[in-house]
Amino acid sequence: MIRVGLVGAIGYGGRELVRLLGMHPGAELVAAAELEGGKRLDELLPAFRKLTDVVCETFDAQALAAECDVVFIAVPGTKSMDIGAGLYRAGVRTLDMGADFRLKDPKEFQQYYKAQHTCPELLPQAVYGHVPYYRDAIRDAQLVAVPGCYPISVITPLKPLADAPVDAHVPVVVDTISGATGAGRALSEVFHFPEMNENVKAYKIGVHQHTPEIEQALERAFLVQFTPHVGPYQRGILSTITVRVKGPFDPAPFYERYRDEPFVRVLGAGTLAELRHVRGSNFCDFGWVMDQRTGNLVIVSAIDNLVGGTAGHAIQCMNIMFGLDETTGLQFAGMAP
């Protein structure tokens, strides 16, 4: 049984991890840490009454390393770098579900996150946890940077097209919409019910912190015009990706690499992804239309931002790290209706 620790259990991503671990046959949550310890986890998260007796402790890297085989970090961006460094030095395998170890260039991190990285020496050591492309590196990693939810929805359908007849001189246009949980649990007037209900808004156009992560993972093959939106629903990300092509072609052969990927479902031409089919699951679905009139390839992808975009993908990484079948504890369909 894998002994799991979690730093940041009360956020949406951490809470989802606790839920998924409760159904995992090969892993058990044995320790949790918050800035202020002393309370039972089921007191902080009443949904887990009769499901866990873990008491949240104040963060101590050495104590977690002694008690756990692996530790997940689920805290906001810029808050996990010191935590991750402490766990790394304590010798425990770590998966950071936040943003602090994703970007390899500390200058780029400072530009987009408005904070100086305190542990830049660890950035080369962190393995980017996008499973289809980094599975072998994840297997032996001590520190894994779990991808962002927006990036997973964009990188998965776009990366195989790096060698396709695409016009690289025209930016790829990504319009994506997320449920409100994508912004995290922190209080903000923007996400109050009267502000968000029956409303959709775009934000951080041209400056969103996931833009460099996407372009880095795509190995700079594409320039990405990324426009995120938030909508009045709880979870899920739908991304519409418009790619200028040099001429009509069949994208299907470029996606053959996903044939054996357990959580990537290539829907094919004319079948577009929908949130209802992935909600609550670890799947990434996508399909496409080749628009003959405009000369654009339009791809639509869907993930659940809290499972396939955060906690579920992190557990898939853990399974790989510890030699389990990577679908363990994750083989379930989306919740519909």
C-alpha cells in the first residue's frame, strides 16, 4: 500500500485528490498538512466523515518524508516552491499539482507569475507530468510538476500536429472556457454568485500564466493566442483550437500515437467533445472539423479540470511512479447527467 501525504487538502484540487484516493485500492492517505494544523480532515471537509481519520498537521517536510512514500502538493501558484524544495531535500517523492515547477525558465516564471522563483536549481530536476509524453521520465522521477488544467486540454490535441502540414507563421488560436472551480477556492468578488451566474467572461488575454507552459510543452512549434474564459458551472474545460493549415489533410494518422493511451479518446472528424461525457473522469476527449472554406482545422477538446486536469492526472502519475497499472483507481466514466 502506497502511503500518501497531502499538503493543501482543503482546496478544490486537494479535496478531489482525497476523494479519489479514498477509492484507490493501492494507496492510502496517511498524512495531511495545512498552514495551521490540529484539526481533523473530516472536520474541515465534512463530505469525508466516516471516510478518513487523518488529522491535519503543520507542514514539516522531514516528518512527512518519514511517514509517507509520496507527497502531493495542492496549494496556489507561487506557494509550493519552498514546500517542494523542502520535500525534495527530505528525499520523499513529490507531485506538485501547482504551477511552481512547470516552467523551466525562472525569468519566464517571474514574468507570468509576478514572483521570483526561490528554488530555480530544482526546475531542471522537475519532470513535466503530461503522461503520454513523459511516462518513462515520470517512472523514475523524484519531483513531478503536474500540468495545468488548461494546458492538458490544449497540449493533448495539439502536440501531435507539430509535424503536420500546419502554417507555423500563423498563431494557433485557443478559446477555452472553464468552470469556476478552475480559479480555486480563494474568495473573490468576481466569482460571487450574482457576478458569475448567467455570465461568461474572458480574462487575462495575452498574459495568462498557462500560455508559456503550453508553448514550452509544444517545444515552441506553435505560437499560441490563448484566450481563457470562465463560465457559470462548477467543473470542466472545453477548448476550441483553431489551426491554420497549408492545405486540407487528414489529422487522424497524427493521432495514432494515442491509440493505446488509456485516458485519451480521439473522437475523429465531425465528432466534437462535450463536457458531459468527461465530467468527473480522467479522460481527455477531442474531435475536429477541417473547414474547407476558411482553410482552418478546428479542434474541440474537453476535460474535467479537477480530475483529468488536476487530481486524476496526478494519481495517474503516482501509479506510474510506483509500478502500478496507471488506470488503477481511475477507470470510471464521466458523470452524466
